[in-house]
Amino acid sequence: MRDLVAGMKYLIDGQRWVGRHGRWWGFGMLPALVSLVGYGVALAFLAARSGDLAGWATPFADHWASPWRTLLRDALAAVLFGGGLLLSLLTFTAVTLLVGQPFYEALCAEVDETEGGAPTPPDTPLWRELLVAARDSAAVLLRVAAFGAVLFVCGFIPVVGQTVVPALGFLVSGFFLTVELTAVALQRRGVPQPERIRLLRARLGLALGFGTPLVLAFLVPLVTVPAMPGAVAGATLLARDLVPTGPDDEDGAEGGAEGNTERDAAQEPSAAATARPAPGAPHPAP
């Protein structure tokens, strides 16, 4: 229960952080706006052409009587548009994070700097970061699709399918949304995706407390765009809880050299340890 509340707190703290840093709030909205426009154009095109696509997919119904042919094609057009809408909801966050990788990388770095204890990110070219982000997002979507298929089948179970299954669907979506949003901050800390999922699974309450309310909020039209910068900032704060940054990461190479000197000094045997016993005495002389 404590982790559940902590996850919700990180979500609120992230929105507060961008509220205090208005420039970063506007900066973080740009990728979400670009993605929203792209998805809007694609869905408008699908809505305009879904009837034609339904007609192309059902040539066998050309000679059917008018009411049945119209009903079949209208139903198929509705399914096509509904499927496109569902796909857009499932992929919007992943695509936004991919499009906005440089933006959200900078936002995460700023959150780390202002909160203290910023890690030294891996020296990875941008093209490779985008490739890794695309691969990780595809892996997450496959996992979501697998869970979705199981939940879809379970949805036909009487009573359970109408009560428990939708609740589980929100929880699964919330967990994987947290996986997606923490990806940038944890990637900066050199944590690969399998390890990220393991860390979040070990703190399941934290992941659900952060991601599930956000899933519900994203169901409200146009909430995603203004909420995305705060969600990324909150995910960075959450990542700092999962993988705390030590002082050596802050100090960089200088601190590392200092630490090496201290470690070398600690490893040198002390005078007492190296003193030889006096003749005839079983123990070293004081």
C-alpha cells in the first residue's frame, strides 16, 4: 500500500515539477503535439476511407440484397475505425517517446540536475538510442498484445468478464505505461529493458500507483498532450527511487579518481598489520 501511494505521489510531483518550470512544460509538449497531429490525420483518413476499405474487403457481398450488404459493410467499417482508434491509444505513448527522445532526454537530465545526483549517461549516439527505444517499445507492445489477447478471451466469462477483466486491463496498461515512461530515465542509468521490467515488477505497487491513474487520465480527450511532460518528469523521479545515484556518479572523473585513491589507501596494509613480532614475542610489538 505504501508503494501504491508513493507511485501516485510521483505522478503528482512530476506535474508539480513542470508547473514550477514552465519552459520545460512547453518544451515537453512539442513531441506530444506532433504525435497528436499525426494520429489525428491518420484517423481522419481512416474514417473517410473505412467505407471504401470495407467494400474492397467484401467483394462477395456485391450481389447481396441492399440492407444486408449495407449492414455488413457499415459494421466492418466501424470495426476498422474502432481498431485504428484502439491501436492509436495503445501506441501513442510509445510513438511520442520515440519522436521526442531528444526532448525527453533533456527533460530527464534537467529533473536530475535540479533534484541532485544526476547520473553520467552512457556515451551513445542518438541514432542508436532511437534504435534501442524503437526495439524496446516494440517488445512492450508485444507483451501488451499478449496480455490483451488473454483478457479478451476472459472477457467472455459471465460476470468476471464484465467486472474483473476490465479492472485487470487497466492495471496491465498502467504497469506497461510506467515501463514506457521510465525507459528514458533508466536508459540514462544504463539499465536494459529486461532489468527495468524486473525492477518495476519487484515494486509492483509503485508501478501501478504511477501508471494506472495516468491511463485513466489519458482516456480524457486532449489530456495526454499537457500531461505528458509531467508524466516524464514524474517517471524520472520514480526512476531515481528505483536506481538511486551514488555520489561517485555526480563527481564524474575527478570524484572517480578520488575514490580510487581512497580505495587504494584502504587496501594498503596498516603499520600494525605489517609490523613484525619482536624476537621471542608471539605477537607484534605495539
